[in-house]
Amino acid sequence: MVELHSDKKQVVVKLYLAGRKK
């Protein structure tokens, strides 16, 4: 469960950074 949570958080951060870069 923790792994999945961490993975999801990483994806969110990546999307967030990508959106900020734009």
C-alpha cells in the first residue's frame, strides 16, 4: 500500500512540475 501511495505521489509531482514548467 505504501509503495502504491508513493508511486501515485511521484506521478502527481511529475505532472505538477510539468504543468508549472508550461
